[in-house]
Amino acid sequence: MNIIKEKLKSNKGFTIQDLIFALMIIMIFVGVIGSIFVSIYSVKADTQVDSMATIYAIKMLEYMDKINYEKVSEENKSKLISEMQRKFDIPSSYKISLDVTKYRTSLGNDDYVRIIKLKMDYTFKDKARQLVFDTIKVKEL
């Protein structure tokens, strides 16, 4: 029993080696946790930019579905794009292009269906990205 009491009394504190070892372990955990937070933030920002572009594209496609058939044409596409950018407050960093083509069948040359291709180009983290949506516009009779 006396031997244990003497050993406990002789251990008076930490050595430099103990402190350096503890600091190294703490630094490793801080580095790992920091890198996890940075990667989580990066994925979150990436997802938010993509979702905003998708929301803008869906709003534009729904708007084109509501407007008159004659207004959605290849001749009016620049006017239609600028109108939608103003209406939905789309930032200038999103480059929008619109292709409107007539659906052609072998039966005739009637213009009752148009194919709309909406493209949104934007950059995030120095990477160019593009969203492409295809839909149709049917003339109401």
C-alpha cells in the first residue's frame, strides 16, 4: 500500500512529451472536422445554385405553357427571353437560350405543335454548367 502512495506522490504533472502528443491528436481531429465542414458547405452551395437554375427554368416553362401559342415562336424568342428575365428577376449570370421548332409529320405541314428547347448556361466554381429542358407547346383550337 505504501508503494502505491509513493508512486502517486511522485507523479507531479505532465511531461513535454505528453503535451506534444496530446496537441498532435487534437490538431488531427480539428483538421478532419474542419475539412468535413468545408466539404459540407461546398456541396450545399453547389446544390443551391443548381436548384435555383432549375426553379428559374421551371418557372419559364410554365409561363410559356400559359401564354398564347403564336407568342412562342422562333421569331419572338429574344423578346420572350428578355420578358421572362424581367418577370422572374433572373440574374444576368444565367445565360438563357431558347430554340422553337415546328413539329413536322409526314402527313402535312400544319403548325399545331412546337418543340421548345430551353437551355440555361451558368458557371459555379469555375465550372461551366448547362441545364437543358425540352417540352412541347400545343395550339389550342
